[in-house]
Amino acid sequence: MKAGDFTGLAQDYSKNRPDYCSSVLQAVLGLLDKSIGNIDFVDVGAGTGIWTRMVNAAGVRSTTAVEPNDDMRGCGMSDSAASISWVKGSAEETGLADECCDLVSMASSFHWADFDKATREFSRILRSGGRFTALWNPRLIEVSPVLVEIESYLETLRPNIKRVSSGRSGITETLSEQLWASPYFDDVVYVEGRHVVEMSPDRYMGAWRSVNDLRVQLGAERFDEFLAFVEMRISGLPVIEATYLTRAWSARKID
């Protein structure tokens, strides 16, 4: 399996991955100088549509999901309402018309994009006053002893394994500065919010099965060993409480 390729993981991803903080969603929509019912929305790198469906349900005028992976896009289409249009495309080449939308987002996917090419493309498809929003929903494992123990077990399988979420490392460390320096965007706003997801053991295991980076780093045999440990550790628990931190950066198109 290649890093970033979720082929074969789409079903578990769509059914078991968490959503995003609803307060952050309302804040992002509120930054636009339009009523929600007049917003045309495009979600790029939409995956199976978890964030896409949240924005669509908020009452925007139209929703288009752009996803390059056939497996993820197919699962998203089957799990989404008919009001969401799905197209094959990427952050660098969405295939959409000029000035076709008011809001473009990338949810838990902007770290895979080429920053310069993607921001140029988003500026092209946005209307005057439109905004680009990049967001992630990393787990706050430090608030749960059980989750800390599970993460710690990974070090026994592979020392120095990289497990810092893309939503709390990498591009997010300098994203505000990068967006301010972009020739395409200004008025950069950062917002965050927390929410707790109560998962059944089956859903919790499914969320782990949908993970790409661990499979790549551990290999199939050790990844299966890790899943067996997680299943043993949560045995007997009726629910697993996981706290998620939604972090969003929103920037306005420069006219």
C-alpha cells in the first residue's frame, strides 16, 4: 500500500471515521458575505464525503465533491444524497469552471496537495469574495488513558514511528503564514473547536482499519498485530470516547 492511497479502505473510512465540530462549520460558513442558501460549495479531496455531507446538510445552494481516488469517490457517491454532485479531479486540477463557487474546502487532505498549484486552482474557481478553507480533525488522545496506552503500544512494534497527526504537524505549523504570503488569498482566519464522539467497539476498530499511514509504516503483519492488541484492550468497554479537535484555516480570494 502506498502512502495516501486509500484504495480498499473506503468502506471502513466512510462508516467509521468521525465527523467535524459543528461549531467550526457554522463559523466557516459565517465568514462568507452570503446567506447559507446562496452558497455554492466545492469540497476537494472529498474522500468519502464526511465533511461534504455536513456542509450540504447545513443548507448550501449546491454541493460538488471532487475526489481523485475511484474507490473513495464511489463509496462517497453511494453514501451521499443525490443533491451532491461527484466528479473526478484533484486539488491541482479540479476540472471545474472558472468562478463556479463561493466556498472551496479540503478536509483532512490539503497536506497531500501541491500548495502553489492548488491555491492557484482554488482562486480560479472561486467567485469574488469567495473563501478557501483547509481543515483537519485530529484526535486528542492525551485526554484518555486508554487511547494513550493504545498509541504507546505502537512504539513497541516500531520505535520512532511517525504518529503525529497531519492536523497537528507538518503544513499546519506554518499554514497561516503560507496563506498570508500567497498571491491569491488574504484575510486568513483560524478557528478550532472540540467535540466528543462515542464509538462502539466495532466502529472504533473500523476507524483503525481505515488508517493508511500505519499500514504503510508497519506492514501487514505488524498492523494485524496492532489491531489484535486494540481489540483486546477495548474488550468489555461498551463505548470508547474519543475527543477530536477540528482545526480550520479560512482565507479570502484576492480580487
